[in-house]
Amino acid sequence: MAKNFVSNKDETITMFKNPFLEKLSRVHWSVPLFLYVPVVFYFLYRAAFVTQIQPLYIVALFVAGVIMWTFAEYALHRFVFHTHFPGKFGERMSFIMHGVHHDYPKDSKRLVMVPTISIPLALIFYALFYVIFGGVYLAPVFSGFVAGYLVYDMTHYAIHHYNTKNPYWLKLKQTHSLHHYGNDHDYYGVTSRMWDHVFGTLPEEKEQNSNEAKA
């Protein structure tokens, strides 16, 4: 991102001249809950009562779906949201997708994913999981994946707007703050630092590994 910080207030700028498009670019933090909590329970219901998967398999596949989300979260954030697309149009797209969030990180209406983005993404992942897991095991995996997404959206909102003393959530808040105000080329995980560990995007670990190599 070109800038690390512009405003630390709950404010933003107008991104679209068209009032309808501008309205679509903003969303209250509760909207994903209304949209996707029913989706989570619907697919859990299908797993349990339609395809009649064994309970332990449902739990295992649900957890697998959550883990898959954490990877998708990391990959989307690193390789899509932080990609600098070429040209004026590409620059504009980069700003719309994520740059505006880095310039106005406390804008409460642009902290969770708008339905115009989340719904197409959900359909794409649904189709992908259907190909991979088939019609039987799709339901619990997709349910876990969507649940993971909801945790991500709520965590992201809370990181920017709520204080916490819980060590785990405080660490996530500190890490995300470093991403915003210190180094936006690292710290891509929001709900977990796991994939930052795996792919080496934790600067403190890079420095430790470098010091160990020199020793």
C-alpha cells in the first residue's frame, strides 16, 4: 500500500460518484452474521440429517473447513488485497479493494466484507469444494469454511474498535496494528498467525533466523 496511515477516526472518503455503488461499498458489521449464520446451520443440518454423515466426521470436516478458511484469509490478504495492479485502472482497483482500509483503518462501515464481494467469493469456494469433496462431504466442510469467514469478519471489526485484555486476542490486535502502522508487507493473518509462521511473514522470526544463521 502506498500509505500506512491517514486517519485514526471513524471516517472515510467517497469512493464512487454513483450513489448506489457508494452505498454498496459500505456495510454494517452485523450484516455478515444475518447473511451467513443461517448458511452455517443449513449446511450442518444437511450434513447431519440429509447426507447423514457420522457426528465425528462432521466435527472433523467442519474443523478442516475452518482451517481452510484461515489459509484462504491469508492468501487473499497477501496475494489479492495487497497486489499492486498495473495502470491507472489497476491502481484504482487496488485502492477500492484494500487501499481505502489502510488509509482509513477505523472506518466502521468498511471493516467487514461487503456482500457484493463475499457472495461471489462464497459461490466460487462452494463450487471448488463441490469438485473436491463431492455432494456428501461438501456440507460440513463448507459450513466450517463459512464459520471461519464469520470469525474473521468479527475479529477484524473488533481489532479496530474494541479493547481486550485476553492475551490471544491482544496478540492478534498488536500484530494487525503492526501490519497497518509499521510493515504492510508482513503480518497477513488476522484470526491466526499460523500461516505467517508457515510462510515466513513474521519479521521477528526472520530476524531470529538471520541471527541464528550468522552465529
